[in-house]
Amino acid sequence: MAELDDIIHQPLRLKIMAALNALPAAASGLEFSRLKKLTGATDGNLGAHIETLAKAGYVAVEKAFVGKKPQTTVTATAAGRGAFARHVATLQEIIAASARQP
Amino acid sequence: MTSIDSREAASALSDIDSIVHRVRQSRIYDLTSLMLILWGALTFAGYLVTYLSPRHAGYAWIAVYVTGTVGWALISASNRARSGIRSFDIRILAAFLLFVAFGIFSSVWLGHFTPRQMGTFWPIYFMLVYTIAGLWVGQAFVAIGLSIIALTLVGYFYIGEAFPLWMAFVNGGGLILGGLWMRRS
């Protein structure tokens, strides 16, 4: 059986990756404020977990100014999308294996 | 290595499903809010012309529909460039034209509606679709649709000469407020 990805498995990081993977690969990612709303996380907590995902190469973080307002956009990388797909497949395998047991 | 049982795995998958649903709903709301604000402003203008200069109402409403359809295509093209999601294609345009054609068939050819009945029929007809769509894509659509339908009927039965002005605020204003509300939710 494949292994669970320890980086993605943490609940908030799982939500972040799920949100980013829900977008098409061609999409421009999600703004920090939108991710915060979707995950229900605080600024500090969300920032720390995004940093962990970025260090693993699972997300790319882009900071820019829209007018005078700073805007942070987070996008899932190809490696991140692959890792997330494997993680989901492993979760499904765990459930299927459990169902097969007598 | 992390090890979990099937219950925890099911819970994680359920969390993923829930987030995916919220992301999709949020993107639908993003795009729809712009459409609502556009159609709200145009509808407001259409009713205002109908109230101030009833003779020109027909031209005003043709202009509303043409401008709205072009604006819809432009917003969708901009959204596609930004998000990679296509939201306007020939089938959607065909569905919209069929919808409008059926409305014209029912209200003009079949029903011979008076201008007042027309002003009541069209918002209810459009809002019915919003309400039905809301059963799948989000409660905001249901709330906006039912509110505008109810206020339109109030106007039809209780508002006199100022009915087009009432509808400018109820239908046009309602769509704009609905769009702004969606942007915040």
C-alpha cells in the first residue's frame, strides 16, 4: 500500500491542498484572503502552513501589489498536484482495504 | 510514516469534498456576482426609460438585452483568461436565446400581455431560473430569486403608475445588491 504524505496529511494543509487542487491547472491560484475564508484558519496559522507546503515544493507563492494593496496568491505546483492525488488515492485504498476485511 | 484507520481516512476525504464544494461555489459566486451587477444596472436603466419615456421602452429593452449579452461574453472571456474556466460557449448562448424566445412566444404571441404584465412576467421568468439553479449551486441564488419574485408581485398588485420605477429598484437594484452580497459571501 502507498504511504500517506506526512506534509499533506496535517488537517489545515490538507484543506489548503484540496482548495488549490479544485482549480484547473491553468488557473491563477487562490488569494491568501480567499484561502483564509475557505479554510477558516487564522492569518498566522495559514501563513505558517503555506510556508511548509512551499518548502516541500507543493505550492508556489506569488506576492504582488494590486493598486496599493499587497496581494499574495498561492498556486499548487505540478509536484503538489501529484502528491495530493497520491495522498487521496492512499486514503481511498485505506477505506477499500478496510471494507475487504471480514 | 503516518498511519490512520478507515474512519480517519473517510473523515479526511469528507473534508476534501467539503473544501472542493466551497471552492467551486465561491468561483461560481465570483463570476455570477459580476453578471448580476451588470444585468442589474442595465435592468435599472431599462425600467427607468420605461417609466420616464414609455414610447421608447421597446428600444431600451432591446439595447438592454444586446448590451447585456455582449457584456456577459466579455466578462466570461476575462474570467476564462484569469481562471482557466470556460463559462460562456455557443450552447449557453443558444440556451439563453431559446429561453428568451420562449418568453417572447408566451408573453407576446400567446398571452398578448399588457406592458404592466410584461414588466411582471420577465423578472419572474428570469428569477425562476435563478431560484431553480440555486437548488444546485448555492442558497444565495434562491434567496435573491424568491425575494425579487415576491417584490415584483407586490408591485404588480399594489403599486400604481410608478410600477416601472418600483421595478427599477426591485429588479435592477435587487440584482445589484444580490451581486454585491455574493462578492462578500
